[in-house]
Amino acid sequence: MSLDKSTLKRVAYLARIKIDNSEIDKMTEELNNIMKWVEKLNEVDIEDVQPMTGVSSMTLREREDKVTDGGLEDKILSNAPEKIDGSFTVPKVIE
């Protein structure tokens, strides 16, 4: 597949990209080189390559969803310089 100047202008218009007339020849050549490289991917032999596994076909292990406080309140608050009613106390920052 190869792009001509009119196709390049149309693609640029659809993509809302402004291309100066002085850049059209260079851009056409660059895009044609990219298209040639992409076409080379069709030459790769993928006959014996297995498809990659996606996460959509896998079942995730689930655990029981239960809420706990951890039972470590005293240990956690032991590091606090100041505490009130089981919570950290910090100085007011915004007036």
C-alpha cells in the first residue's frame, strides 16, 4: 500500500493536522516508508505461535470480604505525638 499526496492531504484534514505544501513530499515519503515496514510484518511466520493469554479468560481467586480494624490501634497510635479518641491529632494548617 502506498499513499499519494491527495490521500495524505485527506488524512491530515481528518486528523486536523496542518501540513504546509512544502512538507507534503517529505511527509508522503516518510509515511510510505512506514507503510512498507508495516507490510513486512505480514512476512513473519506465526504458524506455530500460540495466541497470548489475556486476563479476560482467567478466573481470579477471591477471598472472603470482611471488614476488620486490624486490632492494632494502640500499637499504631503509640507513635503519635498527640492523639484524641483513637485518632492522630495534627496542628491546624489552613486558617
